[in-house]
Amino acid sequence: MKSSRSKNSPVTLLIGTRKGAFTLKSDARRRTWKVSAPIFLGHIVHHLMQDPRESKRWLMACKTGHLGPTVFQSDDRGKTWKESKQPPAFHKTDSAKRARAVDHVFWLTPGHASEPGVWYAGTSPQGLFRSEDHGVTWKNVDGFNENPMYEKWTGGDKDGTPDGPKLHSIIVDPRNARHMYLGCSSGGVFETADQGKTWTPLNKGCDAEFLPQPDPEYGHDPHCIQLHPLMPDRLYQQNHCGVYRMDRTEGRWHRIGKNLPKHIGDIGFSITLHPTDPDVAWVFPMDGTSVWPRTSPGGKPAVYATYNAGKTWKRLDKGFPKKDAYWTVFRQAMACDQKSKVGLYLGTTSGEVWGSTDEGRSWSCLVRHLPEIFSLEVLTR
């Protein structure tokens, strides 16, 4: 769950881009914004995250063409950084068939509130790693990475998104550190009740139109999964094949995206949840027709909001361009704060950050001309 600082303080956004990271800070009323100097200019930054248990500590997933994938840590709000001594890496093996190498670290998730120092990382190809020392060293979660079903679940390194298959959306149940979810593109949604020792596919009800089997147990393509912290048994998912909601006690995904206008469709990457109302969610639909342009339908960007858990949706586009704006918003690039009127933010691949201070009803551009935006997070305090 992405959230922001206390209600009467400025908001700071953490932005990961193809050419480095940036911060974007507002005044207390969120009317003016100031972008920072670049952090690690030239590095590919897939994710920049704050530790909500220790607000000065940030972790950043980086890659350069020459140095390969790694993770950096800061304990002074990004003023200084140290590289991990042991970045995420698969076990070495003599078997060419099972040999895997991390191409990039794609996702970072802080551990449970009861486990200070614990972090999880998701990689491409799909791998799950755990650190118990604030990201200094990382170890394989063998229950997933070495699972006998790994290759069948993930389909191998050729079966994924165009820039590589990914493990993402690592979610720790706020009630129980041993209960977790994750998403694989491709592979589907998986759940563990023993902190990663064993995993079970959780894809019942979810479409996988690109597979020959009509209702497969795994092999799906979730793009972003969110759990509501005040109703931890409620999950939402933006999938390659639509928008879904699950109430975990039922254990089945329901395609709530079918209630979006048919000419818009329910294809996209990101989904964000209201911090206090489990029935409210926002998505940014993109064109999923023909060869998958994955841009705003018709060049007219809009956020769609549901206020009743997906029964109906409302178009929110006031302030956005009315034509010729073919935006793509990646799965980690939409977030909200926790002000009394929730602020909503999205970053585009064309390097713009747009914000709303009235829960998406009206929008303005906060900054332009950044590199291609991969991720956007909100400082929690």
C-alpha cells in the first residue's frame, strides 16, 4: 500500500526512472512542487522505497549497463548511499538447464512491522529474495526460487513481458508476517502461509486469454496487486486480462473491469487503493487492442475510479490533455497520499508527473522533462 506523510505536512514523491532517481517535494498545501537534482544519474532505477518502520532509511533497485543489477541503501533520506555487499543472485549451479542470472531487481517491499531490517526483493527473471540486515545482504527464498514447480509456474525466461519476466507485488499481510502474496509476469498470483517455505497458486476466476486452457491454475499475467491495509482480506489486481477483486475468504477473483466502458476496456498496468476506504480504487486504462499499444485510449488520458468495489466506475480526466496524449503509466508509477482529501499521483513514460489534490477529480502537471518514469512512491512520514 502506498501512502504519504502526516496530514498537514508536505508530500514527497520518490521517482525511479530509466536514467536515475529524483524526489519531488510539495509545500504544505500541495500547490507548488520542487524537483531534486538527479540521484545516480544514468542508472536504471526500477524502484525507490522508504522503510515505513525507519523513515530515514531508503532502498533503491538499480542497474547500469556495465555494473549489472544491485541494490543501494541510504540511512539519511538519500543524502548518502552504500551498495549491497551481496545483491540478489540465484544459487550457482552446474546444470546449464537450471542456470539463472538476475537481469534486474524490479521490486522492493519492506518486511512486516514486527521484523525491523527485513526486506523482500523481486527480480527479473522471477526470483524472490530476503534481506534481514536492511538490504546489505540478500538470500534466496528457496521455497519459491528452488520450488520443483518453478519452471512450470513461471514458464521459463522466455515467457514474460517484452523487457523480461518479473516477480513483483510482494505483499506482507499486516496481521501476520508469515502470510504473503506475490505476482509473477508471467506465472500468476501466489500465496504463502509459512513465510515463503511453500507457495500455492491463487488465480481461480482470473482469465488467461493467451493460454490454450480456459481456466489454468497458473501461468497468468498479473500486472499489479494491492491489499487494503484496513481490510487485509480484500485484494485488487490489474491484470494483463482485466481488473479484478478478491475477498480472500471466498478465494476467487471477480473481473470488476467488465463494468468499465467497453470502448475504454480494462487493460492497464497500475491500480491504487484509497488509504481508508476499501471500496475505492483507481486505475489508468490503456489501449489493449490489436498489437497492444498500451497507451491512453484514443490519446485521451483518464483515470477511472470505483467507489463501490468495482460495481461502477467514473471517468476522471479534468485537467488532462483532451487529445494527442498517448501516455503509458507503468505498474509502479501510480500512488496516493493520506491527506484528508487524498492526493493521487501518476508518472508517465514521457517523463511527466501529474497530481490531484481532490482524489482524482482534477489534475495538473507537477513536473515535465524527466526521463522515462518506472516507479513513483510517496514518503510515509
